[in-house]
Amino acid sequence: MNLSPKTTKLPEGMKPDEKPAGSIYGPNIRAAAQPYMGPRTPPGPKHRYHLQVLALDTMLPDDFAAKNYEELIAAIKDHVVATGDVIGLGQVDPSAPPPAPRPQPAPASTP
């Protein structure tokens, strides 16, 4: 989140600590404000990945850390000025070794 309008692409294979200046992480399966781990394509036929890109008329605060999707949506409500969709295809190589187990998501906090 908070990519500059001048950012038109990101380098292939960039590491989490190489995120663009001023950008912040949103909530995901790992927890709030954690780097995105990427997809885990299921075996079988090609799998479609739908990514939605939103242009906002504001920047979120540098210390913004939505705990979940609902908090993120509330923060951007009424600020979306344009949207786009990217659809990618992925397929597991049947001869590739199985991937390493992923870390378990952080437990949900209770108020």
C-alpha cells in the first residue's frame, strides 16, 4: 500500500525489505503489517489469481496497520478514484518437490 503514482512496476524477485520507499504492508494471512508471502498454487490445472489494484486520493498514515480486511476497507472508503484488475495464471510443476510448510497465521485476538 502507499505506492507512489510514479511507480509503474516492481522488480522481479524483490525481497520484503526491498519494498518501495513510503509503502506499507496491509493485513494478510501472516498478520497485520507483514510482508506478502505469495501464492501457493494448488496442484492440477492452471489456477487463476485475481489481484485488484486501487488508486486512492490519499495516502494512509505511515503507522497504519489494519488488523484485518474490514479495517483496511474502512480506511479507504470514499477514497478510491480508479481500480484495475490483474489476472495471473499459475500451475505447479508435477515433477517439482513439495513446498516447505508455511508458517501458521497469527491467532485472532479477542477483545
